[in-house]
Amino acid sequence: MKPVHILAAMIAVITWGVNFVVIKIGLQGLPPVLFTASRFVFAAFPLVFFIPRPQTAWKWIIAYGMFQFAFQFTLLFCGMKLGFPAGLASLVMQLQAFFTMGLAVLMLGEKKPQLMQVLGALIALSGMALVGMHIEAQATMLGFLLVVAGSICWSIANIVTKKIGVVNPLAMVVWGSAIASPPLMIASLLLEGSDAWLNAYAQLNWTSVAAIVYQSYPNTLLGFGIWSWLMRKYPAATVAPFTLLVPVVGMLSASVILDEPLFWWKICAGLLVLGGLVCNQFGQRLWVWLKPAPSN
């Protein structure tokens, strides 16, 4: 990847890492599905009236909006509402990198990952296994499973993004947000009820407003705009692993802002995931460099 594209990926990664803290704070005053819906309503409107629809089939726009936004974040927010910590959620969501690589081979015919990419995936997955071994409370385990399901939705959205082809990434995010908004509002009304809406309105404060604004603009429009652009420009196996840096930002920010303890196993899990990313991105080049030259 070119340096400017790596920088763009890092901007998205940092924005998303801090976002898990923002989610945890926002959920203190908002029910999860309504919080999700509010995010995409503000991301879509009024921009959807000024930005032309992406030049692709409606089925891809609908699939993108539902998997990238509606399904992924409803599952994530509900998992965190059930008590799954923000730092760990940022780590578990990165399973999408490996789901994406597998789906890209099966559904798009991309070349199979190289040995070092597979090794990197195994190293990172061992970090995820370490997280699973230390989850004890039943509600937190359900939260863990919901976050894993959210990561699967993200990986499906990555495949949809590649199927869409070259379109304006901002238009894709805005129109995807518009598609996601109505079913999310309906789901919130059916699942959480009108009383939850009235309570959220009565308790609305600047913290909740700031959480929605961060979710809607830097996190959704900027972060996913960059991500959609990079996913179309490079193979999935090259781009997807960058999100493995999200938990590093997520766990550090959760520790500083939310006082989430950094237990030894969290640190080890983070290091394993980071090591998997390094192996995925640079392992093959390092192997070639260290491999002894053939003797004449």
C-alpha cells in the first residue's frame, strides 16, 4: 500500500478505536437500537437529498446498508449493553478481518492467503481464544456472541463493497445510512417500545448528543468512507487486517477514559492480535529477506 493510503487506514482505525468508548458512554442514556438508529438518521439526513445515489444496483445499496450498518451495529450495541466491555468489544469485532479473507476467497475468487497470512490469522485468533477463556458472566457471554455476530455482518458488508465496484464512497455511506434508518427505527419501536423513546428524550443531555454526533460524522461518514474506498482499491487480505489495530486504540482509550482494568490476559490478547497483523502484512517480505540465497 502507498504511504498515503496507510495513513488513511490509520485515521479510520483511530476513529473506530475511540468509538467503542463513545458507544459505552452513549448507552448510559440511550437504548441500544434507538442509539443505532439515531446514528444513521443523522449520518443520512440531510446529505441524502444533495448527494446523488451511487451508480450501482439497488440490491447492493440495500445489502450494504443492512449488513454494514443496521445488523452490525445493532448486534454490537446490544452486546455492549449486556455488559461486554468496550475494550474487549473493539478486539472481538476484528474477527471480521479473518471472516472477510475467507469469504473473499470463497465468493470473489481472490487468491488464497499466503502462508504468512494464514499464520498471522492463527496468531490473532489465539488472542481471541484467550478473551473467550476469561469470560465468566452469562450475560457477558451472550454479549460476546452478539459482538461476534456483528463482526460476521461486517465481513459480509466488506464483500458487498467489493461487489459494488467503483462508486463515490461518501455517497455509498450516506445512502447506506438512509437505507438502514427506517428498519432500525421500526425495530426500536417494536423491541424497546415507545416508553423507551420517551425516557430517552426526557433524559437527553449533551453527553448523549455528543455520542450521536461522533457516531454519525467522524465515525460513520469519515471512517466508513475511507474504508469503502480502500476495500475497492486493494485485495481484502491487504486491507482487512488493518482493523486489528482498532483494539489497541480501543483498550487503551477504555482504560484511560472508562477506567477499564488492563488485566494481563487483555494485554496478551492485544499483543497476539497485533502480532498477527504484523505477520499478515510483513511476514512474507521478512521471510523472503531472511531466506538464505540458493548456493551456486
